[in-house]
Amino acid sequence: MKLAYAYENAVMDLTETPNGNDVEFELRLSSEDHWKRMKEVQKRFESDEVYTDVLFYPYENFRIRAIVRHDYYTDFILELMKHRLLTKVEWS
């Protein structure tokens, strides 16, 4: 089973790229409010005990790159959903 998700283009642009045992996400958020939500996602992963689960690289203009370990992919997607950055998550 694969985890599928959807988001509104008005909220962000998202690109997902496999990279070995990781998945890289490039996100460009559309507003300060969405940026704050993304920072909450970042805070959640940076406050746990696993330092390499998700690595975040913020850029200017509400852009961020996240490198997600394969075994934390589902957690990352669900955290995006929790903060209303995604509109739909389902197993396909």
C-alpha cells in the first residue's frame, strides 16, 4: 500500500523526490500563516529523540526543504495533515 495525499495549490507548491533511503520534499508556502504551520511541523520533529528522522533546511520566501527518512515518511505526511497543510491522506 502506498500513502497518497492531496493539497491545495493556493496553500503551497510541493515536490517529492526519492533519494536513496530518504525522500526529499521541496515546499513553497503561500503565506505567513502556512509558514507558521510548517514551523510547527519542524518543531515536532526537532523536539523528538531521533535527530535524523526529518532534516529541515529553510530558505527565504516561505521555502523549505525537508529530507525525510523512509521509515518516518508516514509520520511526516500525517503531521502535515495535522497542521492542515494537506487536504487529504489515504492509503491507495
